[in-house]
Amino acid sequence: MIQRVLLQNDFGILVQLLNDSFGTVARDFRLTKENCPTNSAFITSEELKSQLTENREFYTFNNGIVPVGFIAIERSLEDPGTFYIEKVAVQPDFRHEGIGKKLMSFAERRIEEIGGSRISLGLINSNTLLKKWYIEQGYTITTIKTYEHLPFNVCFMEKVIKKKNLITLRKWCDSDLESLAKYADNYEIARFLTDAFPYPYTVEDAKAYILMVKDENPVKCFAIDLNGEAIGSIGIFPQADVHRKNAEMGYWLAEEFWGQGIMPEAIGQIVDYGFKTFDITRIFARPYGHNLKSQRVLVKAGFVLEARFEKALFKHGEFVDELIYAIRKK
């Protein structure tokens, strides 16, 4: 049984579990409290308890009596979509019983549940057996780094969480005319976009838009494709002059597909495309202050609020706030 660790739990038992589990690694790789004091082989109850913060969760695997496995997950403060898995531990007497895999599977499900899209972890680079074990769990090596305070090189590995909605971004084409005219003709979409987006949205509007964007090179305006049907649009627009290292992002999605996790995935794809294709370091979006759904989508996709301009825009006869959300190139 896997249980979440709370502050009122007995941290003495948990520390003994970590000390015993990481102690075998410390002996194998000659780690000591002097040359590697931060290793969990030497962690204390006070240190472990202090690490249970708002952005970190601890879980144990119990054999019915006491905890025999442990895992920690931590949300990145820089990229809300990235999580770290840490302190994966199994008591030596209970190894090779599948407990580690159960803990990893649980952690991955939990990370996906709370909005994660990427998992990162680090381990001793020369620990080939553990590295192979993580590769079998679907992790790939991203980089190897050296730190002055550690007596070993650190191998970083990563796994991307697969999304349930298999959407793709592609060029607009003539065959999208019917779906574009159908889905774009919606006041609930138009009221959150600029006046350049027409409402009512006619077949002639759809024809003009597809004609304008279908031959772009490089592509800036993409159809959001689900099972072969265009259900929305997303675009990235590099700026000029002193703003040339920036690009604006705009998007809309057919109302019947809202709340299904499609838009954060589409934004993630175009952010990756934008940073790879254009010479930019920042991508920004400008939702209206009352468009709370769009703001939540941006935060879920890793954007942060940079500014709010009160009553800066005039839409449908009233002044509305303009917000600036942005993401920076890593």
C-alpha cells in the first residue's frame, strides 16, 4: 500500500529507511558524510522534515507493518510542467520484489494528475545498474554534469508524459473549410479575441483565412488537428525591431473541446516549435483580464503573469484589462 507522508508521521522510521537503502549505494561508491553530506544515506529527521514543502510530496510503500519503500516528487519552481523524482528507496531486504517499479508508476500517475508533462531525475553516472533500470522504465539520458561539491558525475534522465488527446499542429488546407466555418462561428470564442476575428464567422471568412495562411513558410498559423479534423487554431508571430527576440502567441479552440487538456498540449507544441524555428527568447500571450479559462491554460502550459494593464482595451463597448503572460527559452 502506498501512502502519503504527512508532517505528523514518524520521521524517525522514514530516515532509517532512507539511511539503510542509500547506505548500500554509499558503500558501493565510497560516499561518506564528509565527501557527500547531502546524500540520503546520512539524512536526519530534521533535514527530511524540512524538505517536505508545498512543492514537494513524500510517499511510502508499506508492507502492512512498516514502510519499506519511499519516493519524493517535487514541482519545478521555474517550469510548472516539470517535476523531479527523488529519494527512490527500497529497504535492502525487500528489493527485487517490484516495489521500486510500483513507486515509480504511482509517482508518474500522480505527476500527470497534478498537471505535469515532464519528469526529471538524477543519479550517480557510474551507477550503470540503476541507470539501466531507469531506461527500462522509459527514461532517457539528457545530460551528464560535474559539480564541485560532489565526488561523482551526475547523470540526468528525463521522461515525457504521454497525453491522452493525440492532437497535432499542421498547416491549414482547403479541406478544412467546413470545420473552420463551423467551429469559428461562435460568440464565446470571438468575444475573447481581437476585432480582426469576425463574428458571425462565414464560409467566406474561412476561405479568406485559409488562403492567407496555407502557404506560409515558415508556418506561423497552425490548425489544431484532432483525428483528422481542424478544431481550432494557434499561431506564433515573431516581432520586429527592438522586440525581435520576442514572439506573440494567439489561439482559439472549438467550444465543445474545452476542458479536455487539448489547449495546454497545443501551446506546449507551438512553444517548442517557436524556440526551435525562430531566433527568439520569449513567447508571450495577451488574454483579457476576464478570460480566466485562458489564464489557467497558460499557467498550466508553463507561462507566468508578467503584467496587467487596467482597462487598456476596448471590446464590445466596454474597457477591459489586458494581461501579459510569457515563457522564456531555457
